[in-house]
Amino acid sequence: MSLVLASGSPRRKELLSMICPEFSVITSEVDESAITAPTPAETALALATAKCKAVAKEYPEDVVIGCDTVVDCGGEIFGKPADRADAVRMLHALSGKAHQVHTGVCVCQGDVCKSFVATSTVRFYPIEEATIQAYADTPEPYDKAGGYAIQGTAALFCEGIDGCYYNIMGLPVSRLARLLREFR
């Protein structure tokens, strides 16, 4: 039995190596724009499940992990910014407020699939306009849900966190480790 991560995210690879040093990475070809759900948390889970099942279908003997993270700002989903203007829009919306980060996780082996959604609340200080503009000029916001990296410069925006820090990075490590024990 092998472990497969159905995600090309460098952060997820780094975090999964805390649980298991040896695994394969096989990304899915799921059309994320075609997947919707009633709430941001359910959307994260639906995306994770679709990615996981797409890869698990090709590797039924392996334990496959699918994940997806969304930022929930008042019920609106903030995925990865489309461009600089989108990153600036997201940072303005998050400035001085609390928001939720939902990571859907699905683990499948053959016909057995188990899943969960982890939710963390992040509170940002008000972010000055010059800081938003300067941050948008860096590469950091563009491949992250919500347009920020909590483990990067955006740590300076963070007033507080309720929930799993690693969930905000895209992989709730402890909770996933516990779920993986059910597949060994």
C-alpha cells in the first residue's frame, strides 16, 4: 500500500511529510469551476472529494488524499486571486475582520472513502493601503486561497487564530494523521 497526495501544492507536500516521509504526488484533472455546493465549507469538501476520487479511481490499492482550501469571507468564497486587482480586493475585504478558512479532506482506498472539513477562524488587523499594495506586488498572494500566506509576510496581518494553524496553510495535519490511522 502506498500513500498518494492528489495535490500539487508545495505547502501540502511539506505538511504531509510531517505525517509520512514517503508518498507520491499525482494531481487530478478535475474541473474545479464545475463544482459547487451550498456553503463554502461544503464547497471545500466537494472539491477535495472530487480530486481524491479522480485519482483513487486510477490507483485503487493506494491510500489517496484529496484536499481543497477556501477562504470564507462572510459567505463569499475567496479562492486563489485571478490577478493583482483580485488580490487587492480580497485583502481589502479581509482587513480588520475575522474570516474562516475551510479545508476539505477526503481519503480513499478502493471503495472506502472518509472525509471531513476543518475550519479555522483568522482575525486580521486593519491593513494599511500601502501595505496591501506592497503585498500585492510580491508573488506571495497569487497561489493561495484568500490571496495571503499565513506562514509568510501575511503573518504581520494576523491578530489571532482559533483552530488549526496548519489548516490555514492547507492541510490540517493532526486531524489527517488520525484519519490515516484508519487506513493502515
